[in-house]
Amino acid sequence: MKSNLEIYNQYRLIDGPLKVRKIQVYHGANYFSGGPIILFRMDLGEYDEVFTNQIEGFSDNLIKIIPSLYQHHCSVGKPGGFLKRLKEGTLLGHVTEHIAIELQTLAGMDVAYGKTRSTLEQGVYNVIFRYFDEIAGVYAGKAAFNLVNSILLNKPFNVFEVIESLINIRELRMFGPSTQAIIDEAKIRGIPYFRMDAFNLVQLGTGKYHKNIRATITSDTNLIAVETADNNYLSNRMLNEAGIQVPETIKTDNVEEIISFQKRINNSIVIKPVEGYLRKNTTINIETPEDIKEAFQYAKECDDYVVAQQYVKDNFFRLLVIDNKFIAAGRLEPPKITGNGGKTINELIEELNSNPEREFGDKGKLSKVEIDAETERILNKKGYELNSVLPKGENLFLKNSGNPKKGGFSTDVTDEVHSFNIFIAERAAKIIGLNVAGIDIITKEINKPITDQGGVVVEVNAAPDFRMHINPAMGESRNVAAPLLDMLFPAGAKTRVPLISITGTVGKTITAHFLDYCLKKEGYKTGLTTSNGIYIGGKCLKKGNMTFPEHAQLVLKDPTIDCAIVETSCEGILQKGLGYEYADVGIFLNIGEEHIGENDIRYIEDLAYAKSVVAEQVYEDGFSVLNADDPLVLDTEKRLFSQPVLFSKQADNKAVTKYMNEGGQTVFIKDNKLVISKSGKTQDLISLQEVALFDENNVENKPDIILATVSTLLAFGISTDNIRQYLSEFSIKSFFGLK
């Protein structure tokens, strides 16, 4: 498998009648979608307003190359729908969208969302589609564009090479099955997450409540325990001293000691490095001095010292222990082939890999078996080559390990494990000190105590793979991610800090600082992003315009804050999307015409729709604060899943009056007083003359700022007495030195 992602990043667009003006990746909710998308800005050139039914042979050639496009429903709503659109006639931007989606799906990244929209330029379209990984998504978009151009130019196109490349990207870039299972469970629980690197380091939760994972290693995992588990000799000795049955083991850098050890125990042995995983550089079932010497040198390639261990020839079981409790178990078998007296070993391996359940990498139910150094050593030991014909009925194991990553076959046996063996597994994890552990047991039957059948614990593994439990080749799937999250975030534990997001045309920055002042007074340690900087706990980390998605993520990743307030600019929404999935409070202050004509925004209605994402992307139990005086802002209400909070400068605002009568939360001005209404109860809060900010001559749009701030504080549950105090204290001159 290729490992250099640069070859995919450098994948070139071919020169043809269609042109790509821009490629943009959106990581969060945005103007076009509530989730991450990739946008290709395509110029159809001479094919503007030329439909597929007008291009001779186009549809037939496309279906020959990607027949699976039949599965696309399109607007017809059933399989074959897209093909019908092709035959009836559709534009090439729409075609490119569907190809980009299907190429990712064929590579095991099942995305299903896309759309194509016209722009302010004649013949130029925004082609939009979902992605799982942005490098794969961009590559798929380029390949889709190249495929369409190739058909128009009557040139060949190798779609299989594209799919293979996308599979390579998937394996290099996408989360492993363990990490993905944990993230999927976190999503169900409403726990936000951030990818921290190109591999499996992930932050779960936000602010001071967050936890980190790397695969199944957690931020609470003991480092000493991990190092102990990785040391095959030390962990074996500790288990033995604790009364757990283990194979007799020695550690040495002298091959003669191993030869003497084998003679003394009069049993075949295993030789492996002191530190290793997935049985790397391990040789099993050896007993002759010649084999011992060869295995010794092989193990020493990884470590100066090696471990020699009694070989136990029985079934191999992996028991998963999380938070000192047994969770699941699987029986693991190395991949094997069986001779028929006619086919070569290589042919039998190809036949094994032809099973549709076997896929490249570790994302499927079964992995394809690679012929690597380990397989070649096994063949050499038996005197075979790849072109050797395996005798009829002979079983040949191709790996020393049954790990699914190496093509092993896993069977769920969770319900069969004897209570004594559960006790042993939980005890082993506790002795080593791991909060997540894979306990490897070799024994005849797992439904009987290992002490009754000569069974042994051979290893305790840190970062155990969840794949064999969540997606076994045979047996019941186990949701092993759930107990891990139960451990990280016990029942009732907080997982995220409150997030307030503010958008609008005028007043965002002052509103953000006003809320920051009030919430700090309430005892919160805040993270704040505004157009004048990033602040953590009142200290300015960076100055400048910090209203883009990456700045929101910076404060949400901060381990010290317990509340985040982010000013969300229209530029950020239009260019990159939001920096988060959902907020607890989304504030839409007002709307102006400042960005019309940019980023394909034609009308003020388009601009309002773009900004409304801040109010829409709010948790169901959160609040969306809307300016009821602005019809375009108020229009957002019909798209909300959260609870609206309406504010108005007018006591007789129809929307406010109606919502107030329904028991909804509102804030408005009446007779020069701020009035609040909640659950059918209305009260005067404070006279405007007592609000310090109201006297500031240099503050534009003061009423909206004050009303939105009060609305948010009430939604937060801040007492009316405290709100009055903060309104009377906060002024621009006092806190920002403005003149």
C-alpha cells in the first residue's frame, strides 16, 4: 500500500472543455449543508446548457465505466433515478456530483449527499458533495471531473486505479475501527469530538471536561501500565507472581540459554522480542537448535533481549476488560488455506482473498492476507514456496497471530466464558494496571476454568483492538465502545462546556464581550473569540480577527475553560463553515447587505440564510436567540429544532406577543424599560436609563446588543438580580478603554 499522501494531493486535473475554478473544503455546518462538504466551482464552458441527452454516447459510456450509478435515486427517489435523469438530460455539473459520491462509496466511504447550484456567473456551477475524509473527497472530486472530461474528449479512463487510490487514502487517513466505534457512540450521546492529528488521536468533549483517546488508549490510561504490558517478560513475571497461570518464560540475549531452556522443559517453544505487538518477529512451535538459532536472530532484529516461552498448542482467545470489568471475548484463528492437491499456495491465497468479506486494510469484516516476511518464514520453515502445490487436506496457517489486521478469523464467544476465566482476566488487567486491556488466553475451551485444562494467560495488551468484538467474522457484534465511554464519562458527568455563538451584521463583538463579562462575574472561566482577539480567562492570547472556525475550535479544545463564547463571522460561514457541530445558544442579531455579491450571495435573503446556520445548529435542549424586529432573522424560527428566544425593541411586535402568549421566552422594550417574559410570567427588569451601555454614544445598535445579552443570560438561568447588576456596570469605556 502506498504511504505517501502527497501523490494523492498532487493528483492533477486534466485539460478539457470543463474547467475547475475553485476547490473549497467545509469542515462544519455551512451555507450549503448542515455537515462537512467539498465544493468544486465548475465552469461548463461550451457545455453550458448542453444536456447529457444532447451529447452523443455520453450516458452509455459513463454507465459502462461506473455501472453502480444505477443505485443512485436522485430526485426520482428510487434506484435507477439518476440514470433516468441522464437519459432525459441533465447538466454535467450534476453528473460530476454523482460520480464524486459514487467513487467514494465504491472505495468503502459511503456518502450519499450532494447538490449542484448555479452561481452569479453564467455557466459556472457549485458542485457540492459530502466526504468522510477531505483528501479522499478532493481526490474523488478531481477524478469525477477528469472522468467527465475524458468522456467528452473520447479518451480512456481507469476507474479501478482511482478506486484503489481512494482505498489507499481511506486506510491511511480514516479512523481505525476502534476509534470510529468510540466516535460513533460519542455522537449518539451528544459528545462533540475533534480530530487532533492525522491518525487516531481524538478529543472527546470540550473545555475542562474533555478526554483524549488514541484508538483504545485513553487520557486516563496509566503510562507505566502500558510500558509494563509492552514488556512481554515483565508482564509475564508479574502475572506469575500473582498466581495466574502463564507459560514458563525466560529472558536472555544468549541463544545457548534458550536451547538449554527448551531441553529442560522438553516442549516446543515460542521466541519473540521482549517488547512487541501483533507477534512481530515472533516464531512459534520450534524445538530444534537450528530453528531456535534462526528464531533468536529474527527476534533480535527488534530488541537486544528476547523472550523464550513454552509453546501451548490450543485455542487462542482474547478477553476484553474495561475499567476492571469483563466486556467481551473472541476466539481468534490465524488465516489458513487447505490444500486440494492441485492448486499452488499462491493460488489458494488468492482464492482466500477473493471472499467479498475480505477487504484491503482493517475497515471491513475480514482483512485480505498479505504475503509478507512472516508468511514467507512460515513457508520456508515447512519447505514450501508460493508456487508449491499444497497436499490435499493439509491445513497451512499463513500467520502466527489470529489478529484480524493480519487476516485472522474472529468468532464472538462472550456468552461462553466461564466465570473463573472472567475472574482471571479482570485480575490480570488490574495487576498490570490497565483501564482498557486485551487478555490473551490459550486453552482448550473457554467455557471451563483454564486451571482445569492447562490453559495459560500469554499476554496482556494495551490498546486492544475493538474490531474483533464490534465486527466479528462470526457471532454477535458487541458494543464495546459504550463501556469505554461509561468509564470516561460516568453517568451524570459533564462532557462539554456551554457554547454561545453570535452572528449578525452589527454588534457581534460588543455582545460577545458583554456576555463574557457577565459570565465571568458568575464564576465561569471563559474562552472568547471576537474580531479583536482570542481571550482565555480574560487574558488575550492573540490579537486580530479571530472569528473563523479554527478560532472557535481553539477555545473548545482549551483544557481550562468551562464556557465558550464565539463571534461567528459571515466570512467564516461562507468560506469554511462553523468550527463546531452544535452550540448551546445561537444568537442571530440582525442582517445587513455587507456581503452581497461575494461568495455567490445574490440577495439579502441568501445572506440571511447563510447566517441563520448559527441559530439552526443548536442542541435540541439549547436556545436560539432571534431578533423578532427583522423579518429575515425571524424567518429562521421555522427551521429550528431548539427553543426560540425572541427579542424586540417594540412591545407590540406581533411575533413576540404571540410567542409570549404561548409561554415562550421573550425580552422587549416597553415604556423605556426592559421587560422579560418567561413561562407566561412577565416582569419589568430595569429602566434603560440604568443600563450603562445605553449611554455609550460610540456603540452602534445598542438595543439589539442589550436585548440579546439579556435573552441569553435568562436562558442560562442567571438570576434577574444579577442581570440588573451587570447591566448597570458594563460599559465600553470602563472595560476597553475606548473613547
